[in-house]
Amino acid sequence: MAIFDKPPRYRSYLLTFWEERSQDPAASAVWRFRLEDPHTGQRRGFADLEALIAALEQEMGEVARKT
């Protein structure tokens, strides 16, 4: 079966991100991230952008290995 005979693979998520501020005015704010699967309602939180990107890259690799 040729690659074009299969439907394309995809994932969809709701991405939420927000700024978290410290009680210490000298401390800088950090960004937090959450992905929610709209089909299952499952949520995954990430402490920083690098963790979010790493999780997405890992998932893309897993999807590619399954096909």
C-alpha cells in the first residue's frame, strides 16, 4: 500500500498557556503550558516550553513508528 493510499495522520489538542508570577517582585514570571485532547479530555501539563516541545516531538516519533 502506497503512502498516499492511507489517510494522513494527525493529532489535535487545545493548547493553553499562562504566565505564573512569583510573590517576589524581583523574580521573573514563568510560562506554563497545558495540552488537552478534545476527544478524551485528557490533560497534560508542562513546566516550560522546552518540555512541551519535547513531548510533542516524542509523540510524533511514536506515531511515525506505528505506521
